[in-house]
Amino acid sequence: MTFKVWSFLMSHLYYFLLHPLRHYQTSVILSIFAAALMASLTFTGSSAYANLPCQTWQDMHTTGCGSGWPMYKLALFNSFIRPLWSLGLMILCLLGFNGQLHPWCGVTILNWAGWDPIAKLSFGMYLLHPMIINVWFLSRSSKFSYSHVDFVFLCAGIVTLTFISALLVGILVEWPMSKITHRIETWLWKGKLTETSRSKA
């Protein structure tokens, strides 16, 4: 919920502050700033995953597990990672929508036509991924032993299954229902416009 709130606020910040700024130099500065911000957040947070996660009975100060970060650093990172990431993502996307994104910041990649089908499935993937994670986790018959390789393959498997599930839901439910509702709305509006024209006549 917090991530949604920050994304909503950042989108409104764009219309109030960034939309009037159409100078080339300003767009270059904003593009580089957003790319540098998101890269720094990625590399800063990666050090927290260098060690194995702590079990409930382990202490990170004595066993060498966990991030090893002090409490204030954890608090600052967890408090600002989402709003700062939303800020960088908002700047990159909306500059790209307006054709103002600097080429060095991946305008070709962001404008790639292959993102269109993935974007249409993104909401379905967002809804289905917790269920797939719960099915995997709750169906385990042995204890979880962490390793970086297992983590990479686990993420790849969950993303793949989520994509396939969202595609099936889109084909069988979402897109047919969207067409049905569109036809109903067209029929209702057509009838309303007909009644309005008759009343005026």
C-alpha cells in the first residue's frame, strides 16, 4: 500500500513540476539524475544480500548472517527506498513518454515495442504472483536452505509461472470480459444518445 501511495504522489508531482520543463538541458539533467538514482539504490541495497539470511535463533552480530547493517541504516533504507525508486522511475518513464529522455539513459530500451504485451499482462501478474509464491512455499516438504543459485532459479521460475498464469487469465477471462463490457457500454451510450436526440427534437 505504501508503494502505491508513493507512486500516486510521484505521478502528480510530475504534472505540477516537470511538465513545464521542456528545455533540452533540463531533460538531460533529469534523465541522468534518474538513471544514477536508480542505479545507486540497486547497488547500495545489493550489499544487504551478501550474507545468508538469519534464522530465527541466530544473531547477525555473532553468526555473520544477515545484512550486517546498523539499525539506523536499515531504517533509512527501508523508509526511502520506495519513494526514491518511484521518483527515478517516474522521471524516466514520463520523460520517455514526452520524447525527452536522453539516449544514454536507455530510451531505445524503454520504447521497445516488445514491452507492450508484457505491459498488458502486468496487472494480472501483480495479482497472481502472491498466490504462486504461497503455493510454492506452503507445498514444501523440507526445510528451506538458502543459496544464491537457488534464489536466482526460484525467481526465474516464479516469474515464468506468473507470466503463463497471467496470460491464461487474460485469454480466458480478462480480454473476453473487456470486449463484453465494451459492447455493453457502447450499447448503453448509443441508447442514451438516441433518447437525448429525440428529446431535443
